[in-house]
Amino acid sequence: MSTASQQKVVINKRVKGLPREALEKLSQKELIDKIVQLEAYNFQLRNLLQKKITDQDKNNEEYAVLFGKDADATDATGSKEPKTTSRAQQRKFDWSNAHRRHVLLKVSYFGWDYQGLACQEDSNDTIESHLFRALTRTCLIESRATSNYHRCGRTDKEVSAFCQVISIDLRSKHPPESQLDATSVSSEIDYCGLLNRVLPKNIQCVAWMPLRSPVYSARFDCVARSYRYYFPRGDLDIPAMQEACNYLVRHADFRNFCKMDVHNGVTNYTRNLQSARVEACEERLTDSGYDMYFLEIQANAFLWHQIRCIMAVLLLVGQKKEKPSVVNDLLDVESNPCKPQYTPALGLPLNLFRCDFRDKTTRSLTHPEDAGDDAMDTGPEEGGPGTDDNPSKESDVTEWVYNEENLQKLIENTQCEWAQFSVKSTMIRNVLQQLEKLLEDNFKTAEKVQAQVILLQDSVKPRQYQPLLERKRCESLENRIEHFVKKQRLIVK
């Protein structure tokens, strides 16, 4: 075990705001200086948002106040448009008498048009931004801060999910004592149908699940996450890639298969990778470079860009540029403590495909507030600290609640998405067939062009390949920790 993994390293959390008692002790000049500083910071954030958000977002009422626009818009002639009567008379929802219930929501989305899952200060085009806008618009939550929200996995830009699961408190028709009754569940608000009417068509809720424990967490009570990475066969040696996958299945330090996020306090890169396999998407294969495969990896939790880095190395193995044993060499952090420089595979083909949860939560009502999310999914080991709030043997989870009409609509939307891309794919495939025939007829080329996987290797193709273990290395984990300790970003205890 390395020295870094034995150290207790934590983020040096600087106080972002002074408490009221401390503010009351400041002089008038100090208070004015603080106000000027905060106004300058708000001005910078406002400028960032104006550059990032779309024109459609700028016309929304929620941004009118932020950008200092009048509530009453002016038309081209300069006259103000009166507010509509319905909007003027619309009353705010009274949350004082509302019941709430703790649930899991299963969300499916295609992420290639979005800037990732998590909300960002400088972008409004994230999955969570759309999701929380829909939740507040439908009055299912009062605010994110009071919704007891956790997400199962944090997907990056362009990454999709069939089984993203969140835990959240939603408005309920029924009082807490009867919420788990069969009649209450069947007559509950149609959460998925209600949200799907206001969500984009490529972000949809699939099902919801009533929970018995109010502290059950989609993040901390998830015991396994499975991702699939889709890719064409091209000229890849599939058996060699599967052999390399066999080396991955272990409890090991994956620092050479991720993007290190030391400045966020992540210094433990050991993960329990439970399974890894390469499999064909279809039973009938054409034995050509256009056959589609997927890499499926299951683990307790993942590091930042871990699967994309694994896929990058597997692609090199499949192209016979590296031996399958290179995976074993990179997992030996004693011999290779510094990661070789290579580019992660493209994020677009990655999909969070399945999540498994424990029956009973390991958290308690007295559990301290969770620290802010890391830039990657780390999650605790199974069987972590905490006591059950449900001391009986009854499971905290129940059954997923599906709606037939909602599923039919989801299938319809997804079929439209499939049709759009399938038409494009078929057109491109026909053009390729004609081009390949022209090449064969005119030049009698014996070897076919098999370049389908070049797109996935998001990097410049070198004239001469340099083996991974001979490349220039990144900084070691110990050096990174030392660097951020000196910058007072981290504290070593």
C-alpha cells in the first residue's frame, strides 16, 4: 500500500460566508467592502450565464430578474405588453399543508445534446437543470435544497443513461401513515406522466418506487453500477479485448485508468470491479467491421473517466498495438505509480445501464449532512457506517411502479429517436457500400478499409505508435497531494 493511501487527506473547506454574529461585529466600511466584493462576483456570474445559456432560456421569466429585465416586456414599438390575467392572478402553491413521500425515480436520457448530468454555474443545459425545472413547475418539490435529493451516478457531457436513479421527497396526495398502502400507491400522483409532459423527449421518467426509510439514498445505498460502452467491431481483435477484461476484474487501485481529481480530495483510487465483458449487441453477426459490440463493466463505484480510460486501453489491445497483459501492468501501481499519457475514449457511446440497491439503508436519521459531491462517483463500500431507521426485517425498498400508458409513450418517443438515427445510419451505410465497391473495382485492393473505431479514439493519430509503458508519465499521486497541500487546497491529517 502506498503512503498516499495511508494518509488522511481532506479538502480545506474555506468558509464561504460569515455567520450573522460575525457580520454584526464588522464596521460600516468593512460591510461596504464586502457588499462591493459580492456585487462584483455576481456581475461576473451574470456575464458567464449570458454567454452560456440559449436565447430561449433568456426569454424565460426566471431569468428576467437575473438579467435586470423589466417584468413587463416591451414590443418593437416600445409599448409594454400587459401581463396575462391568468399569470397575474396565479397563486403560489401552499406547501404548509402538503404531504411528502420519499421515493426513488428512475430516469432515462440520451446525453449527447447536454453538458452532463450535474447542474453547473455557467451552463443551464444539463440534465439536472431540466429535471428540477420540471419538478418545481409541476409543484412536486418546493426547492432542490429542501427535496432530500441524491443521485445514483454523475454522468459527464454526452454520456447517456437508461437507469439513472435519484432519491427525492415528492409531494403526495396521502398522509405519511397510509402512503405505503396498496390503494395509496395505486391512487398516487402520476409522477412519471406529470414530469414527462414538461421534460424534453430525450429526458424521461420510467418509474418510481415508494421507500420505507426517509433517509434511503440513491447514492449511498447503491451497491453496484453497470455501464455499457458501445462500439463497432472495425478491425478489432475481440477475443484479445475480452482477455484484457479478465485482468480488470479485481479489487485494485485504478489510478492509471482514470482522470485524477486530487484537488477535490479524492486520494483513494481503489475500486471493486465486479465484472467486465465484451459482447455482441445482436445475435446475428455479419462478420464485418460494421457489427456492433458493447463493453459492460460493473463495479461498486467508478472514478472520473474510469470507463473511458479502460476503453481507450482496450481499443489499443484490440488493434494489436498492446498486449492484453498491459492492463495487469497498469494495475500494478507499485511498478507503475505514474499514469502514462493517453487520451480517454469518446464519451458519447457510454450509457449508465443498470443500478443495484441494498434492501436496507445503512444510514440513520441522525446521519450528518453529506459532503458535496466529488467530481466523480466514489460512493462508500457496501455495509458502511450507520444504523437502520427501520429496525424490523422489512426491506426499505418496495416495487417499481410502472404506468402502461406512460411506458407506451416512452416506447413511442424512443422509436422516433431510433428512426431518426437509423435512417441516417442506413443512408450512410449505402454510401459506404458504393464507395467500397468503387475502391475494389478501380484499384483491386485486397485489404478492406476498417476505420470504424477511429472516432472513439479522440486524439491525433501519430505516425509511429509509441507503447503505453514507454510514454511520458503524468505526476504521481504523492506529488499531486503535496502540490495541493502547499496551495492549501488539501489538509493532510
